[in-house]
Amino acid sequence: MIKVNYKYQKDYIYKYVSCAIKFYHERFSINGKNVASIELRKNLPLSYFLDFILTKPEEFNYKVKLLVENKSEIIEFYNPILIYGWLYEMICSNEMKINSKSRKSIFNNFFDDVLFQLKQMKNKDERNLILLDYFINLMGCCKGEKESKKKATLKKISVIINRHRPDRDFYTLFPSWILELSEIFDYNNFMNVDIGYDINDKLNISVCPFCNLKNIEPDKKNHGTYRPDLDHFYPKSKYPFFALSLYNLIPSCDECNRANKREEDTYLKNCRHPFLSGLNNKKIYEINNIDDLIIFSNYNDIDGLNIDLSVKINKYKGYENDIFNIEKRVLDKKDKKYHEKAKNIIKMFMRSDKGKCYKIGNEELTEEEYISESCIDLNFDISSLKQVNKKLKVDLVNAIFKRNDVA
Ligand SMILES: [Zn+2]
């Protein structure tokens, strides 16, 4: 992931906020199509709404914590694992044990233990936890029942927590204004091509900041016909209140946004936000057979050598998970595209007198190959947000020519 300079100008922020305010009022308008309730307006006055819209990158985590503490019913509805993660873990890690028929007493003890801990949670806390009551009630009701019923209850609870298949009673447990939240923060109705185009334009990004593998430049000749995806860094299904937050919208390629990251819980996984930091100066790509490569490159001939490439994003695990599947995309076993690309980068760099001279020789390349593989566009002064594969090129060139550039 490449760090993005997110400093929007004041006039743009003003424009964005004006659109959001207009949208908010429309959602409550008496003649509007999706009329939100008075109850929602009470729980979400305009000032709260704007507070979400303008949440700064460094404030997202803090605001989620605040909601867990003060408006836990919202978190319980949209992302209960943030409150009941411990319980989910507990049930999953005991699944093997409680599935064993010969260990009924273990199972019963476990059931009692869960019930006890849920009740403790209730005593310890004064928060208005809706699901907690529901879980205690569910478990209390089947206290004297057979193990199979208890087992089914535990399963039901863990499914609700993980939100794979919410219980059919689930929706009736919560006040309707909580369900309506996603109508107020209704991204699909709010976002139009102009806003999307503007965001990308203000951030001045032409290459996906998550993968640095794909161009996402909007089609400027036909303004409006194409704009890149805007990834919700904190997914809107789990954090609907950030669905319209300006700093939660990151221009990205469709492969990163739709095919790989999807609903990944970036809060839970403690992923780095691209407006705060990136892996610009960390080595992501490594050449495993670097010693062989240096020997071959001294003779200006690496044709006979296979480049053994690896991707080290998971090295930074805990802070940087490979949620965009870069490793899989680059090191696809069947498709050796990136191994070849790596070799071409090194060859071209060698041919261009180790980067000093940007001639490409007599090599016959198509225009596309020329742009993506040549070192001519490996300009160390141009950001990775403007150059496809710059991170790969920089890491390779640094590895073999001992440069110390950052992406
Ligand atoms: Zn991407």
C-alpha cells in the first residue's frame, strides 16, 4: 500500500459537505421517496451526521470505540463481533470438544460457563446491550434441555455474532432507526459520477494505491464516462456510519476493491489507512536468488536465469495484512507474468546504463509493454501513485543496484 497525501483544499471540503447536508435533508423530507423517521432524526441530528462525514483518518478507530461504549446497539446490529468477539472465539475454539459425544459433562460445563460469562458482562456494564439480553434469554430457556438443543443455541449465537446469516428474530430486536441508518448513509444514492471524479481529481491519483499494479486514471477526455472505484476503507456493511465519510473513500482498482478486499474488517484487523502510512520505504518485493542475479548481471546477461520473486507484505503482519491478495496476484503459479516483468525491468535498467540513460535500444515492444516494462517510466521522482509497478521496479533496482530510493 502506498501512502496517499489526503490534504483536501477547504473549498472542496465545503463543496462535499454541502452535498452531504442537502442529501441529509432530502432523506427526511416529507415528500421524499425514502422518508427516514423522526426517531432517526432524534438519534442522528445533523451535527452527528456531519461529525461522521468529516471523520479524519486518525479518528476512525477512536470513533468506533466511542460507539462501542456509548451507542453499543448500533455496533451490535452492524458488527456484533466487536462486542462479542471473545464469545465467538470461545465457541469456535470449543467446537471440537463439544462435538464429542463421550464428553457430555465438558459440554455442559462449557454451556454453563458461557452463560455465566454473559451474565457477568451484564453486571459489569451499564451499556444498553440488546443482544446480550437476547443471548442470556436464549441460553436460559434451554438450561434444562438436551445437549443437542444447547449446542444449537450456541451455534445460533455464533452465527449472529459473525453476521453470516442473521437470525430471523434479529431485526425485530432493534429499534427501527438503527436499521434506517444505512438509508441516511446511503452511498449508492449519494455518490454520483461528479463527486467520484472530483475525489480522485483532488487526491491526484492515477494508479491504485493499494496494489500499485493497475492504472485507475479517470477518462478526462470524456469527463463522467469513467471514474475509478472508491473503496470504503472501513466497509459500509459493517460501518454504515462511515459510508459517506470523505476520508473513508479511497480511489482504487476494481480488483483490489471488489475482487479481493471486499468486506474485510480493516478496523478489527488493525490495517493501516493509506492516508496515514504506507509501505513506501519498506521492501515488499524480494529476489530470492539475488546472488546469482548479481553475478549474471555483471556479465550483462540474465536471459538464462529465472527470477525467483517473493512478496513480503505478510512480514508486516499485525499492521499490514495482505488483504488485497497482492502476493497471490503477483506470484500466481500458473501465470509467470510478474517473473518475466521483473526480469524485463532489470534488463532494461541494465541496458539504460543502470538508469542513467533512458534509451531502450532496438528491442521491439508494443506501446503497452514499453510503458509498463521499460525503465523509461521508472522516474524516481514520480510517485508510485502515478506509476504502475513503480514499487516493484524500485524494490528490484534497490536490491540489485543498492540504491536507496523510496516509492
Ligand atoms: Zn489495486
